[in-house]
Amino acid sequence: MATVLVALTRSLLDASAAAGLDAQAISTAAALGPHDLDDVDARIPLETHARVWDAIAATGGDIGLALGAHIGTRTLGVVGYAMQRASTVAEALICMQRFRPVVFEDAVPGLRFEAGLAVLSNTLPPRFAQMRHPAEAQLAGSLAVLRAYAGERVVPARVCFQHPRPADTAAHDRLFGCAITFDAPATELAFDAAILARPLPDSDPDLHRYLVTRASELLDEVGEPTWRNRAQRAIADRLAQGEPSLDDIARALATSGRTLHRRLKDEQTSFAEVLENLRHTTALVLLRDRALAVYQVAHLLGYSENAAFTRAFRRWTGETPEGWRERERQ
């Protein structure tokens, strides 16, 4: 039976109350018991969480966008708190990717890169895709978090929703300030990848490590992580030893290269994409450490030559690692 982290449902109800809805009436409509949400690290059936959304959706209007203004990373429970204490936006999003299954994978967008953009993307399951409000709350909340992390009014490069265009999109236009596509294949928010390098105002490395340890314990309790996350973890463990191959990682995961390729394809990704995304986000974290020379960063990312790292970094950001680091220093 599919389950979600209690913190997700509890924060959704808190956001509903902050947005002016009757949270108690929503709880009653969702058949939540008086103590069902007491332990934020516990889990409840996905269907129960969906009933909360049913009750919220019944209120109509642009409530999803309104909820997004009140939904922060605490919605993700211990994962969100670990994100807040990370050193950079990149490290926070890496943390989010690793622990998606702890919350509920379909409720947390994945991260990919394209032409200087970072893209938070999610294909919502039919139970939620038929309602506009979960998707609108997810992207509005993601944008609010990015703006808080970056310390400025981040304007997305594009926003996409799976649901049809509402009759009135004025609130969407005001919030996002960019082109919005409806009836899209996936729910997406694309933004300038340079934002990933921004330091977080509440960074606390020791507390971050502690919270990551707690999130890891919850991940083990959830069960088998996705193949994307398993591959990412195995790659991260081996990068400093040189670029791993598909077969190397497959052996580490006790499977065959063909099976790993198929499993990743089923999750709409590939080994090359997982490796590329991990290198990109990790590079932005490592380059902020002035004690590391660029050639050392290249080595930690599994590149045998500094030139190969420079070519890859230019492809990701349009800059050399040295140039990017110098600009960040200013």
C-alpha cells in the first residue's frame, strides 16, 4: 500500500488554515482521526492524503497557488529541515532528490538540467493530475523556496502544468511572471542553473549531517528506493575513483547492466543523465570550497583530465570553472 510522510499531510492542513480554509472541516471530510497526524515521521495511506486534497479542491478558485505561499520545506519533514541547513541551493536539492521516497516520490519533483537551466519536473499520477491544485501548490511552493534560498525574486524561465488552462490565469501570471504552458506532458518549473550555487542563509553543516542521518534511517524504513536514487548513491560513492561505467554501477547494485538500463528507462531517465546531473550539482558545491583547486574538483568528480571537466562545466553553465568561481567571489 502506498504511503506518504505524515509531515506532508500535516503541513498541507496547516497551509490550508493559513490560507483561510477550515482545516478541521477538511480533516473531517478526509476521515482523519484525532491522533493520525501526531508523529510527523510516521506514515499514512496515500488515499488518506488524497482525500485531504479532494476536500481542498472542492473549495475551488486558485487555492493551490494560495497554498504554495504557505508551503515551505517543512512540508517535507526531516528532509526539508536537512535542506534548510545545507550549504548551497545545489546541496539542498541534491538532498531533496536523494530522499524523495521518504516523503512520497510523486509529491516531490525531480531535478534535471538543460542548456543552462535547472528543471524541477514531475509527472503526477492520475489521482492527482486530474486536480489542478496539487500541481499548482507544488510549483508555487517550489518557487517560494527558491526565492527564499536565493534572497531575490527568482523569475522562472518557464512553467508547465499537466492540467488544462483555467478560465482565469491572472493569478498565475502575477506569481510566476513567465510563459506558462498548460496540458503539458509534465509539471515543470525551469530556472537559471546559476542559482544552484547560492549559499543558504541558515546553513549549518553539523546539523545538516545529523538530519541527513535521520532521513537515511527513514529511507531504510520506507523500503527499496528508486533505481535512480540507488544508482546516484552508488555513483557518488565511486566518483573519486574515476568515472564509473553502467556495468560498474550495476555490479555494485547486484544486477546486470542491461537490467539497470531498463530500470532507469522505466523511471524516465538514463545512466548518463543520472551521472551528468550528479556531477553538475556536486561541481557547484565543491567549487565553492576555495581550498580545493579546480583540478582537485575534477578528480573528485571522476574526470581523468581537467580539460574534460572544463568542457562539461562550460556545457552546463556557459562558463569555465575558474571563471565561474571568480564571478562568485565578487
